[in-house]
Amino acid sequence: MAHIPDGLLSAPVLVSGAVAAVVGVGLGLRRLDERLIPRAGILAAALFVGSLVAIPVGPTSVHVLLSGLMGLMLGVAAFPAVFVMLLLQALLFGFGGLTTLGVNTVNIALPGVAFAALLGPMIRRADNGRAALAGLLGALSVAGTGGLVALSLALSSSDYTPVASVLLATYAPLMIGEAFVTATIVAFLGRVRPAALQPAAS
């Protein structure tokens, strides 16, 4: 449940998420050059379609996030891409909510951008082991999103703390799947188009 619906989060969490999202989207738009726009559109579309396929896990459901891949290929420009995708899903399908749009944007985009900034240079330099590092990036990004979703719920109400703990555990299978998907895509791009793994603004 990376898409937190309306009515669950407290006002301070909503405001904090909105402010953080505005900062992230603003920075991302400043970095979004002409070469990066088509890439951002393709990745946002892939996330849009992929997140429509939700797999039930325990009390919730999970879907691919691709946030690590977006962070690697877009850098901070992943923020506006995720924001637009979430806005369209909220308006067209009722996924998530409009009041939680900022929180959901941060929860999905921030871990991918942060872990890509940490692991990206090693992934781009690596000849051997690139797929393993990319898999780690995918898994850590999912874990980060799960942690932020759980934290958002727990900070909103102590009543959500048990649910947040269970919710966090459901992200373990997704970490494995995300690691495989990210490793496969990055290994392929590393062979055929290494430049695609470099954000245009870097």
C-alpha cells in the first residue's frame, strides 16, 4: 500500500509531506532538461501501468515501484515523474488520494533518489557486479518506501502502529521482485546503452 488513501494521515504529516514534495518536484523540474523529458515520460508510464497490477500480500497489496531505477536514470527529476503518475492514478482510478499526494510522492520517490545517489556511481562504473548492485538498489528503494509508509501511518496515530509493522513486513516479497526487475533492466541497458543510466543533469 504505497498509495495511502485520504482520511488516514494527520494534518502535520500531510503538511510535512506536501512541503517535502514541493521541494522535490521543484528541484526535479529544474533538472529536467530536454534529453531527460522523454525518459521521464517512459518511466512514469511504466510505473503507471506496473502499479495497476497489485498482488495481494497479507492485509494489503504490493506492486512494482521502479523507484530505484527512476532514481538511477532520472536523479531528482524522479520526483515530478512520480508526482504526475500519482496524480493521474488518483484522478482516473481513485488510487491513493489528493490530500495524500505529497506524502505518497515523497514515500515513493525519495528512497529511489537517495539510494541511487549512493549506489549510482558504483553501478555506472561497474563492469562485473552491475546487476547485483542494481538489484540492491531496487531492494533498498522498496524497503525505504515501506519504512516511510509505515512511519507516515505511525506518526499520524498510535492506533496505526501495529498495522504499520505488519505493512512493513509485506514489503519483503516486493523487495525480491523489485531487485530482480531492476537488475535485469540495468544489466540490459548497461550492455546496449550505458548512457541511459546517467541522469542528463549530472
